[in-house]
Amino acid sequence: MPGIFSALIAIIITVPMIGYLAVFIISKQVTGNHRRSVNLAIDFSTFLFVLSVHFLIVTIWEKSYLWLILLILFGIAAFFVFIHWKFKEEIVIPKVFKGYWRFNFLLFFSAYIILVLFGLYQRLTLLFI
């Protein structure tokens, strides 16, 4: 049983779209609200995309850059707090975190796609050379 559980977790981290789809389908069945289901799936899968980007980097370059990913996450958080304070002159933490988390979804989803394509290209060129 632990082997099945760890394999399921590994698949979800390796292919975060499966986690996104699973959360979307389950929340759509529970809530019946499409927009809320998409938002819940995005919020959940952001963490999966961050982990996937880390493991793709480790696989491609055989070196961990987790410190850089964390630095980027903290830098983006500071930037969002500063921008929110500049425009609203008040920091509303739930709003700032929501925008920060959704931006991270876009950033790490894009990074995931780019790294998958780069990794495929790299492996294919090594295969045919």
C-alpha cells in the first residue's frame, strides 16, 4: 500500500496537470460551480508546479536550485506587497496572497512547459548525436 501511495504522489508531482484535473473534477462535482472549481484547482496545483519545476531542474542539470526558487518566491511576495501598498496604501493580506499565488501559478506553469520542452529537446539531441 505505501508503494502505491508513493507512486501516486510521484506521478502527481511529475505531471501536475493530473493533480489540477483531479481537483477540478472533484470540486466541480462537490460545488457545481465551474469558476470556483477552476480557482481551487489553480490554487492546489500551484504547489505542484513549483515542485515539478524543481524536480525538472534537478533532472535536466543534475543540480538543485531550490534556493533560487525560494528566493524567487520570496522576491515576488515582497514585490506584490510593495505594489499593493503603493496603490492601496494599505496591505490586505488575503488579497495580496491571492494575487501572489495566482501569479506564481502562471510563472511556474510557464516554467514547467518550457522546461519539459527543453528537457525533451536535450534528450532527443543526445539520443541522435
